[in-house]
Amino acid sequence: MFLFAFAQPAIASECGQPISVDKVAKLTGTITLGGLRAKFGEWCQGHGPVSTYKDTNGNEIWFFWKATNRSAADKKQRMKFQVLLASVVPAEDQGNYQIIWPPEFVGKEIRDILATEYDSPKNNP
């Protein structure tokens, strides 16, 4: 498992504006963290390789990043990181993730996908 170093997160009132689950589910192709910011506004930094927004129903949408061996401390470089998947996280049960994007991961177990992505020897030189 690799470690991430993070710059100071944005102030809560400046990040994570509500976005629609439907808009996220309809994303096509790949997207970077910079692409998220351009499309949905500034995201909030979650714990670890996660960018978060509120959804329009009071839950959260978490965007997990693809594994990389680069440091996340440099904001300019971090904006180039690719997003692995997006999930809705209910406010009342933050352990209950539902993947909403990309379509090939919808209905799959998030723990299996994250374990494959972050624990794989190819992603941890």
C-alpha cells in the first residue's frame, strides 16, 4: 500500500458543492482530478486518495483515485491524477458504498476493486 502526502485541504465552504449522482453516472471516458474540478467545482480532500462532494440528496460522492507512485503533495501534479471510480456514500451509513461510475464497476464490491488497485504489486514498486 502506498502513502500519500497531502497539501492543506480547501476550507469546507469552498469545496464539495452539491452535485448530481446522475451527472456523475453519465460521465464518459476517464477523468482527472483537474477534470473533476473543471466540471463540478472544487472538491474536498477526503482521507487518503479520495476527493469528495456532497450530492443533491444530502449524501456524499467519493471519487477514489487510481494508484500512482507519485507524491500527491504537489497540487499541480495531483490535478493530473486519474479517477478510478465514484461512489455514493449515505450520510447515515458511511460504510455502505454504492459505485456509480464507471459503468464496468457498477454493482461490484468496492473493497475488491480497491484491494486490486492499491495492493497490486504492479502499483507498488
